[in-house]
Amino acid sequence: MTFLKLSDYSFLALASLKERRGRTLGAILGVMIAVIALSLALGVGESFRIAFKEQMEKTLAANSVYVFSTVGITDADLAYYRSIYGVKEVFGIAVRTAKLIDPSGVKTVTLIAIEPEWLPDFLGVTSLEDLIEEGSYDLNGLGVIVGSDVWKDPQTGQKLRDVGETVSIQVMGGKNKQVTLFIIGLAKETGGFRGPHTNPDNAIYIEPDAFFTFIAKRRVYNLAMIVAEDFELVGAIEEEVRALSPPHARVFSPATMINQVGIFVTSLQTILAIISSVGIGVTALWVFDSMTISVVQRTREIGILKAIGFKSRDILLLFLTEAVVISVIGSISGVVAALLLSSLIKIPVFGYSLKATITPSIISTSIALPILANLAASLIPARRAAKLDPVRALRYE
């Protein structure tokens, strides 16, 4: 009775594949191309998901909940929000449209009242130092920070205003009033929060007490930003905020958008994987054809193997091992090639120029699919070989 080890199956499979090197190389090349296409397709989808999440976290704090209200949000509302479990901090932002008046003409800007310590969260920068191009970020009284589109020409980049200068604004709504402000800082261009009529680069930032003293009569905010202690708590906080918010308030969380886009990207990756898997299916048909021809050509060899003690199970495993060897060599070669290509090729997707991010899970999928497909394709001819009658096989010419 013959007992074969895994190494024996591998040795015999390699010897057989070497004899049919032409078809073997063709099958390996097919697997390699299919794996490259699959890996890059999944990698591009993963890169887009990561890039979108990073952009959202940069421009809108992912662990935050925003509340908009045309009626107004009071300090009492902010106190309610602070009482919610998992809330790290809450701050209010007042917004007014204003006209910037100077000899060069009149320009519409957004006047934003916010405590300076919350500017990084609002504008999506890591620190106040990263926000300021020149001057100071210490908002006080009528000292203001002006956005990049206010202190320089957006088209030419020419500097229009400097630290230490004064600017006159006319506040819109109700009784128009003119206020003179003192520039203490010039802000860098930033992504930041962009809501209706809110462009951070075309804004003037003022300290809230000064805003409510000289600009607005009532201390109410247009926007409240609620920062969660942990991203996982954002959903529960958002639900409770909706219950506590004043009438006509709109509640929005970047986490919801991130999750929705995550679902979209996962679906997109699935579609790309299905399209790319066509190559794996074609390769599986090649393996099926190759194995079928191999069984016919090796009929006498199969008869000899059975005559010297090989069981039907051994014959079956031998052919399946050949399919596995082809799949493993092709898959590993394809993954290596995909990793090299991912660092060299940039692919434009939805406005992003992305390099494919090939993760361990993508590598596992790209290797497993061809192996499973080729095993399934080779099963029928392998079973046919295993069932051959040894006497008839030995007489086959």
C-alpha cells in the first residue's frame, strides 16, 4: 500500500507541470494578470475610502455633531448639549454677512464670531499656529483674523491687507451698522467647514463678546459644534441632540456621511471585484481545458500509477495539487506585481489622484479566489482521472 506525503504530491505535480510547461506558463500568466487587475481594483477603492475619510476628518471633525438653527441657539441650549453623555465640549458660532468697505470697492464677506481656541476644530487644522500666516491668533475686542481671500487677491495672490491695518465693515440685516475692525492676524488658506454662505477663506473671525457687543443685540448662535469624546459615541449623541435641539434646527454629523460613503465604496469595490474576477473565470476555463487534455494524454501514466498502488484518491489529489501549484505561483506573482505597480501608477478617481492601497485582506482575497476557482475548474477532470479503470488505462494508445 502506498502512502503519499504532501511533499510527494507537490513533487509529482511540479514534474507533470514541467513536462507541459507551455500550457502551465499560459495558465500561470492568466492567473497573474487576473490577480493584478483584482488587487489594483480593490486597492483603488480602498485608497478612495481612506482619502475621503481623511479629507472629512480634516475639513469637518469626524467626531463632531453640528446643529444649525435659523431661529438661534442660546447659551442654555449649549448647556443642554454639554450634559449629554460622551460630549467632550460644545461651542457656539455666530455668523453674519457683511460688506467690506475700502477704496478698492465693496466686497461681501462672512463675519464669524468664535472663541479662538475652537478655530482649529472649526477650520480643520491641527493648531492655531498652523492657521496663522502672519500676526497673532489672540482674538480680543475688535481685533480680528482675516481669511486668505480677504487679505490677498484669490486670483493673483497679491497682498491687499496687512497686520495692523484697520478694515471697515457694514453688517447686513436689520439696521445696517458700520464697524471698524483691527487686523491682528492673516489666516492661511484652509479647507474648513463650508456651510450655506460660509466660506472660511472669505471670512473675518471676531471674538464672541465683541461680536455681541458691537454687532448683534441678542446673544444667539447660528451654529453649535458638539465634539464627542469618541467617534463611536457620535451616533448616540446625534440622536439625543435632535431631541434637545430647538424647533427648526438641523442636525448634521460628518460620521453619517463617512459611513454612507463607506457603504458606497464597499459596493463599488464589490462591483470592481466582480468585473476583475472575469479574468479569474477565464483562467479557470483555461485550467479546466488544460486538465481535461492532460487526463487524456496521461491515461497510460494514470494506469501505471494505479497498477503500482496509487488509489483513486491519490490521483484526484495529484491533479488538484497541480491546479493549486499553478494558482499559488500565479497569485503570488500577481500580488508582487500589483504591489510594485501600486507604488508607480496613480489613478484619477472622483477628483483624487490615488495610488492603490493593497491591504493584507486584499492580498488574501486576491490569492484565495484564483485557488478556489481553479480547484473548482479542475475538479471534474481530476475526478474523471481518478475513476479511470487501470486495465483500460494501460491498454490506451
